[in-house]
Amino acid sequence: AKQEGFLIDDAALERIAMHGEGSFRDSISLLDQLHSAADAKAGITKELVESFLGLPPAELVEQLLAARGT
């Protein structure tokens, strides 16, 4: 991302890596797709990654898991 000159936050990188499940090629492909979909000023955010992949927000999943444990 730095070499290509676009913004991405660390949380977004983490979600991309988790979704890629160890596949560099899949992760880079997703990164390219997200770059095309991202707002140039905002860059790639965790929220964009979650929305793009149809994933629930990580915080919501954590809250549900915590509530289940109580």
C-alpha cells in the first residue's frame, strides 16, 4: 500500500490478512479491489473491508461472544 501510495489503516490490513487465510495472492487481490472501491481521501478502513466482504463489525461479534459467556 505504501509503495502504491494509498492510505490504509492497520485494522483494515488485519481484516484483509484474516480473510486471506494465509494466501498472499488472495489478500493482494482483495487489497486491489478495495483500493478501487475506496475513497481516495479516507483510504481503506476496517469498516470498508467489513462492508465490502459482507462481514459484521468485529466489535459486534466480540460483544455477542461476551454476552453468550455470561
